[in-house]
Amino acid sequence: GAYSCLFDRVSVPAALVQPGVLRCYCPPHEAGVAALRVACPPRMLSAAAPFEYRARGGATGPPGSQLDWLSLDETQFRLSILERLEQLETRLGALPPTAPLPLPRGNPPET
């Protein structure tokens, strides 16, 4: 079925990313706490959980946290993307090695 998230009484579509994980986009709301619920209409699947909306001007911290991406100038945006790519590279480097890829056809193995 199609999932949806309700922020107070505003419903937005949600996508199942993997079991137990939904993705949705928050509707506009004033700063403060909204009741967040998950539904698969017509059934409500969760109890209300608090969801905090923060004022846009109050976002602080490194890029990728609560920062408003649209307020960045081009240089800041590029630096924040580079930082996120470095973080991703670090995470990928920490993964266990995978099996080697097969050799392309027609190439003898190196000795």
C-alpha cells in the first residue's frame, strides 16, 4: 500500500526505502513541535511522535546537518559537497573488502 506521513493534520506521501525506513518531505510549518504519524490509508500505523520544526535562521553547524542549503553561496556549497564526499569515501573505505572483479575476457592473468 501507499504510505503517508501526517504532520499535525497535513498528509504527505512517503516512500518505503527499506523495511522500517520511510522517506517523506516535510510540509511547511511554523517553528515548533508537530505531531508526526505514519499511515497506510485508511489505517493509522503509528502513535503520534513529536517532530520539531526549527526556524530557518537558527540553523548552525557543519554543512549537512540542519543547514539551509539554499542559503549557501556557490563556494560554500562546493566546499560542503566536497566534505560530504570525503565522509562518504571514509565510510566506504571502512567497509570489508569485496571479492575481486573477474578479469575481462581475452586478457591473460598477470603473473
